[in-house]
Amino acid sequence: MIHHCTVYRVETGEIMSYSNFSLNDDPEAIARNYSVRVRTYGETGYGFVPIEANAETHYVVMMEETPVVAERPPLIVHTVDDRTTLVADGEDSIVLTGLPNPCEIIIDDPDPDVQTEVISVSGGGFVFMADDPGVYTVEVRRWPFLPFKIEFTAT
């Protein structure tokens, strides 16, 4: 019989791994197998659910006292005026709204010599400006939401 094992971080519901194994119906052997998979991540702070899951799109939530695999919700982010193009003059801007508070903004500059910028943001909004022309990828992250990505073209 196939047994599923989704290991997750108890504090956040973040899925650490998914695996499955085949064992007969020996409850002790099955329990040991689950235990070994959880202990891989540490003695405390991790649990498992015997359900198939995808770490990229799922997380574990508690329903009453039962862990349940759920879809990670999408981030709903908007630009104030629906623009994705701006002038590369360091003054023109595009405002993102609806951001979770706090969150991380990751800006990938089109110049490979420029390091990716990671900014902590609070307050629900972010103003993007560019000095140099190019296509910038802006990603918003906040657990447990799925990351939100948008491209801005600075001309």
C-alpha cells in the first residue's frame, strides 16, 4: 500500500517535503517511517499529514486541531493606474497597492551586473521608480500567499 507523507513546519504551515513510501499494513512500521521523515528536519517544530501535497502551491492549516493541506492563496496586488511602463528618469513612478503588511519586494534589475534588491515594505503600498531603461521584474512575497510577479518597462 502507498502511504503519503507531507512534512510541514508547525508554526507556519510551510511544507518542507512530500514523499511517499510503500509498506504493508504494519502500523508500527508505518509510524516509524513517518517519524523518521519528520525527524529529518529536527526534533521539534515539525509535523506531518498523510496526504499528497505540493510545497510550491500548498500549505498546512489547522482546522480545529486537525492539520489540513490547503491551496496557498494568491496575492491580490494592483497598480494605481494599471500602467506597466514608465519613464526611466528616477521621477516617474508606478504605485503598487494592496500589499500585505509587512511583505518583501524583490526587484530584479535588467542589468546583470546590478544585484537583485530585496526591500521590506509595510503600509500596504510601494512606489517603483527606475533610473535606467530596461525591463524590471518586481516580485511581492508574504507567506503563505503565492508570490506575485509583475514586469515594468522603463523607457
